[in-house]
Amino acid sequence: MIQAFLPLLRTGKGRIINISAPTARVAVPFMAPIGGSKAALASFSDSLRLELSAWGIPVTVIEPGGTDTAIFQKAETAARATIGAADPAKAALYSDQLAAVAKAAARQKLGPVDAVAKTIVAAVEAGKPKRRYAVGSGTAIFGVLAHVPASLREQLIKTVFGLG
């Protein structure tokens, strides 16, 4: 998509805004697919920013925290279907962990969508947009955790998620 619109971006002095997630910076149990894809998107954005700097095309990453959208219910539905289709013996291996993660997720306080929407608008309208915007529930703690030594970070995450 970016390649298709790049001539217009150059001509119109446009910008690129990608939506990532805090899990791009800090791994969370049972969220490897979203975390990995968002980490790839963040890295892609950083490279693209360097490549397009010659034309003054800013590339911004917006990192919404826990936001009250349908994604969590969709993920829960998909997870239940996957577990239901799995070999019962294999599914049983993870039942305690999945229950602990579900309990931790239920405690999560999700923020309003409005804050994320306002941040996107701010990035679109800014004369000089930031490289990254973190907005919403949980982003501050992810920012701190990203700089904690890995062994301590992993222990903290396992404790929060009840993964002994």
C-alpha cells in the first residue's frame, strides 16, 4: 500500500502513520502473534522513516494500550475455538496457564477509544509529528518494563499473569 501511494506522499508532503501495540516492545505470554507482528511493524516503520527522510516524509508509530474495543472479545472467541479443536491432552497442558492469563486479562482496565482517536488526529495534524506516540491504558508500565533487565522483566510478567 505504501509503495502504491508513495508518489502521492512525495508530491503532497504526506505522512505515514502505523498502529502498533505495547506488546511490540515487551513480550506477553500467549500474545506472540500480535506482539511479533507489531514488533515487525515498528521495525519496518523505523527503517521506512530513515529511507523516506530524504523527502521529508515522516513515519509515525502510534502505540495504543489496552483500549475498549471488540478485539479482546474476538481474541477470546478465537482462543476458545482453537482450544476446543486441539488435542485434549495437549490442551490440558496449558489449561492452568490459560486460566491464569484469562484472570489477569479480566483485571485489565481498558481505556476509551477516544484517547487513541485524538492521538491519531494529533499525529495527522502535527507540523512535526513525533516518531512514536504511546496512548492509553498500560503504555507507561510497558515503557518502564522495556528498560528493565530481561530476567527481572520476565519474572515480573510471570507474576502479574499468575504463571509462577
